[in-house]
Amino acid sequence: MTTTRMTGYDRSMLRLMNDPRGRPLYATAARRRLAVAAHVALTVAIGSLMTYFYLAKAEPMWAVVAVAVLFLPWAVATGAINAATRGLLELRERALDERQSAERSRVLAVSHRVMTLLLAAAVAGLLIAGASGGDALTAYAAPLLVAVLVPHWLMPLWVAGLMAQDEPVEDEGLAGWPRPSVS
């Protein structure tokens, strides 16, 4: 940890992010991958419904209701990923130790590389749509920008969830062995 004193908020967030009650949601790598996959799928579903609402000619209020319903499992998945990473991206720098700070830097670097590729694909898609003529470029520019902004915001969380390591467990085979005595 850094030399800056932690505030009450920092201490409460540190306790929250290290709360063991949610551990069954992210105890194994497979469960963490499932949480990230569910979060990505829910994000895509919410984004698709919002895009539909934006582009629809009629007033599809059912899309707004569906977004509201999907938001609860999305928030649970967000919490599971944050807990799996021990708040790596949510805690302030002063609440992290040196290892966590280095891990945060790695996660942000990988996220940056992935987002660069996603942005390049979005630009290429808009250029191709613009070259085909018509109103495609103006009709889809705003939804595409939002569709790129959301992963830009969430990519560090997804990468951190995928890069999170299992908790170290004590080797039960060695637990019963006698320890050497110190004379």
C-alpha cells in the first residue's frame, strides 16, 4: 500500500471487495469466465434493446421494460466480477498493494489493445457503410458510437475478470507432515 492514509470510504470498499460471502460465484476460473460471459451477453442484450428503441419507428416501450429487467442480473454479474478481482478496478490506488497495482496496469494495457482493435473495426464498418451510399452512415453512427463506448467502459472489468487467479489453497497433502523443529 502507498504511504497515503486510507479514508473510511477506502476501508469500507476494501472490506466490501474482500467479503467472502460471494465467493461461490467466482471461486473457480470456469465460474469467473461464466460471470464475464454472462456480463458480456447481458451488456449486448441491453445495448441491442436500447438500439432498437432508438431506431424503431413506433414507440416500443417493451424494450425499455426489458432493459430495466435485465439490469438487475447485469448488476449482479458486475458485482461478481468486481469481487473476483478483489476490487482491482474499483478501489483507489492507495488501497492496493504493489502486486495489485502492477496487475491493474497489466489489465489496463490489455484492455487498451483490445479496444484499439474494436475501434478500428468500428471505423472500418462505418467507412464501408458510408461507401455503400444512402443514409446508413447517419442512421447508424450514433448507435455504433454507443456500441463502442460501452465496451470501452467495460473492457477493463472483463479483462480483469478473465485474468483473475484462483485463491491459493493450502496443500492438504503437506498439511499433516511434521514441521522441522528449530533448536
